[in-house]
Amino acid sequence: MKIQIVIFFSIVMLSACNSSKKSGITQQPTLDDYQVGEKWVWKYKGVTTEGEVRSNGKDTREIVSVDGVLGMTIGNDTIPITDIVKPEESETPKYDWPLVVGKKWKYENNWTSQDGTTGNQSHDAEILSYQEETVEAGTFMAYTIKYAGKTTNSRGYSANEEEVWLYAPAVKNFIKLTQNQGDFLYVEELIEYSKPK
């Protein structure tokens, strides 16, 4: 379960955005939107309905320069920013750019975890609002994006799930994720965002 969340989270991290505050329309970002030293820190916790804690910790991402090429640290890996801002060529994308309130689309994702488990997510997505939202890291204008559907994997796991993402263009990332799979609740929240002055 944790591997599935980490993979799903990594896919989300590979998307980011710019926004026009007046119009409430957010376009996909460009390389120029990132700078060395920019940093995000989230806390996360996943708990079953019986109270079993399956995941609990912090995740940190930072923009670095490797041989003059900007990248984002993700665990022990560094992903080039050019890969992060590259348009997703999919009929069922995680984010259907540009983001605007009321937009609906289908999101599908096939994945393979490090242990070889394969899985599929199939969700209906909708942008519900664009308004101020407050998390531990501060108050940001954010889109509320709801994903509802099913997740299955090759080990027999199958669950209906609902995810609500609060996506803040100012930080080019999500500031809160709430994932409910019936018997499992996972919450991730941005606790720190900083960039060089």
C-alpha cells in the first residue's frame, strides 16, 4: 500500500503549474518557474479504521543544479525539471491543462512497484473550486481537485477510493492530499515551502 502511495505521489510531483490569479486559469509551468534552493516539505500519515498506522513521516523535495541542469530531488533520485514540465501526452492525464474550476476528465494510471506488483487506477476527476486554503505551511490560493474511482493491483487488492488534492499554483504543487479507501485514510500536508530571496 505504501509503495502504491509513493508511486502515485511521485507521478503527481512530476506535474506543476503557473496561474493567472485574476482569471483562475492555470497553465502548465515552464523551466523558468523553478529556482535552485526551492524546497517543499510534507508530513504524511496513513491509518486504517482499526487504528493501525501504516505510514508516518516526512517527504522533502528540493531544486538543485547538477552540471548546470536544474533537477528536483525525489528520494535518492534527481529528476530533471525539463521532464517535470514536459507536457503529458495522455488521453487520461493526472492534470488536464489548463486547470479551471468546473473542468472534468478521466484519469487512468498503470504502474509497477519496486517489488514487481502491477496496478491500475481509474478515476473521474473534477475541479471543484479555486479559493484560499490554509495548511501548516501557510495560506495559499488552491484548486480543490476530486478524484473518485477504483484502484486494483496484481496481488488481489481492489478498493473504491476518493482523493481530494489541494493544488496551489504559487508553490507549483499540492499543499494537501486526503485519500480515503474505505478502511484506510491517508493524509499528506505541506508543512514548509521556501525559495531563495
